[in-house]
Amino acid sequence: MSTVAHVALYSDKTCKKSLKLLRLLVVREEIFKYMDMESFLAQNQVFTIEEARVALGVQKRRGSTLHNLLAYHLQKGHIIRIRKGLYYTIPRGLDPQYCPVDPYLIASKLAPDAILAYHTSLAFHGKLHTLRNDFIYITQRKIKPSFVFRQVSFKGISIPKRTSINFGFGVEIVDYQGCKIRITTLERTFVDLLDRPALLGNWEEIWRSLESIEYLNLQQVLAYAQILNNATTYARVAFFLDQHRELFGLSEKDLQAFDAIKSKSPHYLDRHSKEPNQLIARWNLIVPQSLLQRNWEEPHENF
């Protein structure tokens, strides 16, 4: 056999050994990734595909590895798919079809910067008068279409325009079910709902819900209202606080802070209301009489 033939044969054997070793390394990597995935699922109740990729160290060009892992755990019932790119971990031994899921955790993952807000925040804090099956989050990112999962709807809303510079104002990070979620404080939630009342519902629901709050940091309320810089919102906030002085332990001096920023012209509390209204002169706010008289209350309800 010539020298050239020997070299060719040697090279061919070397290539075959290299390919075999490469296949072995790929298989070993898949096994290690499987073990890592088991650990990841044990620590993450809900996760995005990007969070899994980063945690497992899977490069984007090796996306098939992660795809295979997710497909395996989906088939085994270890996880369920909430929507594209979002998964929920199912405790072992439970039927994924009937295992309850936590909507707060789901809503908190629907955008990288998702913040639970409005009535969802109020419900999380235990202050919502009537429980709902729709959950709201706010984000600076492009809004994705709302969707329904197991008869619960999820909706993203753009942050109020004037909060873009102070996006984190009135936002807290809390530990919940082993996860960290972002949620608006009670002070910001209080102002947000009076700024966009349609997101909660009728005025009875708004009043009854906000009346369940025992304490508010007045400085935080005032500071956030100033960030929104909306005359109608100022008036609504001041009017509600004025109506509930005893509830929040407010003095005349506390309310004087709102006197300095109240509108010089009247504003409607509810511009769409067609019922009789009354002007509350101090706050230049035109209020439906039914709200002033609390028509929703049954006779002797407070006795």
C-alpha cells in the first residue's frame, strides 16, 4: 500500500472516531441539559422560553436542544403551555388538565417588564370588592393581544404616558409563591383607578373597593397624582379623601396640599353620567347625586 493510501486510510479512521466522539458529546450534553431542566422546573413555577434558555445555557443557534426538552416535558405532563413562549410547571403526580394555575404568576410573565396594576393589584392586596376573572398588567413594551386561558382573561395595557420617565414610581417587588413579581403599591393603585375608573367598573364598585383600604401614605398619593398631572384625577382623589377623612385619619391640614393644585374650572367626576349632578365647590368637581347619597346601600346597612 502506498504512503498516500496509508494517509488516506488513517484520515478516514480519524474522521470516523471524531464523529463518534462528537455524537457522544452531543448525547452527554442533552443528558446534562435534561438534568438541568429538572432542577430548573423545580425552582420555576412559571417561566418564559427565554428564561429557560438563559438558565440552561442553551445558545440560540442550538434551539433544537431546548425545543426537545420542552416537548419531552410537555408530553410527560410536567409543564403546560400557557401561550407561545410561556409555560407553567405542574407538580409531579398531578393531572396537568385539572391542576390549578395561579393567574397572578401568569400575568407577571406576560411581558419582561410586566407590572400587575389597576383592579388586579387591588385584588392582590385583598381590597377588591367583587372578585373578577380578568387580569391586567402594564408594560412599556409593545402590547400583545389579550387572551383567555381556562376561562380567565389576561390583558396588557400601556403605561400612562406621563409615567414613562418615572416608570418604577409606586411599584414594589414582592415574593409570591416562590417568584418575584412587580405590582403597583396601594397608593399608586388608588390613584390609577381614579384616573382610569372604567377599568374597574361602576362607581359603587370603585367606592366600595377603595373604602376597604385602611391606610394610605398621603405623600405618595400626592406625588403620583402630580406625575399623572390630570386635573380631573386630582379632583377625584381629593374628593374621595375628603369624603373619607375619618377612614384615613386625615386632618384639614392634610387636604390643604390638594387645594394648591386643584383646577380653577369645574370637571365632571363622570362625564358620561346622565343622572342629576351636584357641584362640590371646594374641588370644582361635578359629582352624580347617586354617589353622594350612596344609593347602592340598603336601608340601615350601616347599623
